[in-house]
Amino acid sequence: MQLPLILERSSNDPLQAQIYEQCRRAILAGVLAGGQRLPSTRDLSRSLGVSRATVALAYERLLAEGYLEARHGSGTFVSRVAPDTQIPEARRSRSAARRINQTNAAGQIGLSRWGAAAALAERVVSDATPGMIHLSRWRPDLTYFPNRDWGRLLARAAAAGAPELFDYAGESFGYAPLRAALARYLGAARAVHCSPEQIVIVGGSQQALDLCARVLLNAGESVALENPCYQGARQAFETLGAHIVPLPVDDHGATFQNLESLSVRAAYLTPSHQFPTGVSLSLPRRLELIELARRKGFVIIEDDYDSEYRYEGRPLPSLQGLSDGAQVVYVGTFSKVLFPSLRLGYMVVPPPLVHAFSKAKWIIDRQCAYLEQHALAGFIESGGLARHIRRMRKIYGQRRAALVESLDQHFGARVKRTREASGMHVLARFDTGLSTTEIIRRAQAQGVTLAGSQPYYLQDAPNAEFVLGFAAVPEKALREAIRRLAAVVC
Ligand SMILES: Cc1ncc(COP(=O)(O)O)c(C=O)c1O
């Protein structure tokens, strides 16, 4: 399992004290439950990028104070009877567990269980220092965004002055012409079968995942996640208090043995381009999953976050389109094809769930901004979106080719990398005696930023594995970055 710890390297508190304190708080808040197994000192030290001795010191203190217990040969576990008086109180009732008084610098502030879990969740941030080559970011290249066209569409929407664009909408499904344009676009581009009435416009995929967690699960119920998995999805379910059932990923995508024996309410997947491995879910596995969902009665949450970027071959149709859609919530975003700060995404929801999802959206934030939705509908209908995607697909395809060519040229058999030509990143694992942290440090010194894959593993992250973003880096800089990386790794 992954511990949600955030270490402040610039803090005066030693790292071991930060690990100790955050674990203690997580135990008190019930985020780490009694009996739960903790990662080994080796795994945690790797995932945090600190020495094993640092983690061992924090664990020793938690053991000595009775928060943890060691079981010979099987690992370290959260004590079932914890030393703190708040624990029995917290466990007495569910409502008490939701309101655990946690002490922080400001004094006694009550945090809900969700608040405590959110406060402990790690934020995976990527470096944006100017002058560096950023392989640590898998964002669109915003210098190509047609901002003049976009500006005109926005200005036109504002100037028209239609009151319905400025007022509260009567309902929270989203701007009707955008939902109609999207239904047509998704049918043609992703073989998604839906009517505009099944579409709910949301604040990016992250809001869709949060809504899925709230609408489909109760705390203590189970959700299946790919391992490794997109951390945004894991956090949405973890903060809610869901149990995570891992679905190991191989070269054909996620595997489903665990779903045969365990019961889950939902399974979250990235079938078109598994995040972060980059493999796509094979057709037999897609059919197996659809059959399992039908037989066992769980919902598939299909995150199709960057499927527009496929550089070779034809994409497999969406799970939503491959099935009758009755068991699938399909999620998409404009963060990758347009720009992330737009905060617009969409869900295609089975008809019986539309009412619950739109009411949940209403409770959370009423609606997404209508001017942007109006501009976006115009952009799709005018062919602007399809044109922009075609253009960027060509550029990103060339960048990906430059990246993998350089990787193969400089590392040869010493790199294991994503083979499929799609998306905005490549997962690469180097065969080296150096640790992930040491490679990041050495690359940084050479002007290259890297992101390790550890935050995405539910357990046992491999060493020296990186998510290499190529979309926003020109070809020449990509080749130069890999040359520099080879010089410090080989
Ligand atoms: C798997 C996955 N889903 C969705 C997103 C996009 O999230 P959002 O639409 O909230 O910006 C990302 C962004 O990196 C992602 O990696």
C-alpha cells in the first residue's frame, strides 16, 4: 500500500519526525485502520526518496509508543488497540469517526475523516523551473493553442449577452448545445453510444472521479483500481474511506482475477492508455471485464483521458460503446486536448444514474461556467477541435518518435519502455544500480527534470522507473535530455 505522506524537505523538522507525526495522525484519524499492514521500510524509503534508516527510526518510535505492532515474518501493522484515547472514541461510532479532533498548529481544530485524509494526501507536483528540460510534465504544448480563435469565441459569447449564459442554469447537466455537440463527437471519435441527455458536464475528470466516489460508494466499501494507477483516482476513493482492490497490470492491460473472488462496487480503469504504463486493454480483457461487471453487478468507470493521441493503428472502441453502456460511466476531459485550466470534462452516465449524478453536481458546485461551455460548443461545431487535435497528434507523434529513438539509441537493452505509440508520456525503467532519487538528482544537475513512477503504485514500486512526458518538449530538446540522462545513468 501507498502511505499518503508529504515531506517538507525545507522544514526544520527532521524527516523521521515528519514521517512519525504524519503516520500517528493518520492512525488517530482512522485513515490507517487497526490491523492494516504498512509498507516495508525499504518500500517506503524508496517511495519517499529518503534513506531506509530514516523510515526505520520513525517506525521504531511508533512501535515503541504502541501505534504499530511488528509481527515476526509478516511485517509491521497498525495496532488494533492504539495508545491514544481518541482512538476508542473515534471507533465507537461512524459519526464520531467523521469528527476526530486533531491538534494542529492553530490548536484544537476538528477535521472530518475526509478532511484528515485530504490533508494527508500527497500532491504530485511537477517542476516548472525555467531553463530546464521538463520530462516530468505530460501536458499539452500550450504554445500551439489557437488562443485567437478561442478568444473570439469567448468574446462572441459574452457580447451576445444572452441572460441564460450569465444566470444560474435551471439544472446542472451542463450547457445543452455543448452536450449535443459532445454526443456527436464521442459517437464519431470513440464509438460511445449515448444521447445528449446522458452527458453531465463537470469540472475536469477529477470532479467526475470525485462524483463517482460519492455517488457509487460508501466508506468501507471496495473499489478496484489498476496497479499502478492514476493517483487522482486513488485519492478520490481513498479520501472517501473506500477499500482498494488492486488489479495488477501486464502487457495486455489490467488483470481481473481479484474481481472473481472479491466484491466491489466499482472498477476504475484507463483502458485506452493505461496510466502510467501506457498499454491498452486488449479486446479479450475488455470483453472479460464487461461480462464480470454484468455478472457481479459493479460499475466500470472508464477514464478516456488522452485517447485522442494515438500515433499508429486504430484505437479500440471505448468500453462504453463495446458494451450496451448499462454498466459503464465514461469520463473524458479537455485538459489534454485543449488546456488544463479550462477545467471542463464530461461524464456519459447510464440513464438510471443520470438523475443522481446531476443532483450530486448540483450540491457540489451547481454548474460549470456557461461562457466557456458556449465557446467550447462553438469550437467543436466549427471543426476547430478536430483540427487542433489533428495538428497536435502529428506534432506529438513526431516528439514521441524522437524520444523513443533516443532512448533505444542511448540505453538499448538497459531500458524497458512502453511500446504502444500513444498518449503524452512513455514509461521507462532503467536497468541500473542507481536509486530513483539519485537519478532524479543527477538529471536535475544536468538541467533535466524527471518524475519517478512511485506515486502511482499501490505497493512495491519498481526502482529507476520514470514517467517521461514528451508532448510539451520539442524534438531537439528531447534528444538532448536523453543524451544527458544516459551520461549520468550509464
Ligand atoms: C489518468 C488521468 N485522468 C485524467 C487526467 C486529467 O485530469 P483533469 O481532467 O482533472 O485535468 C489526467 C491528468 O494527468 C490523468 O493522468
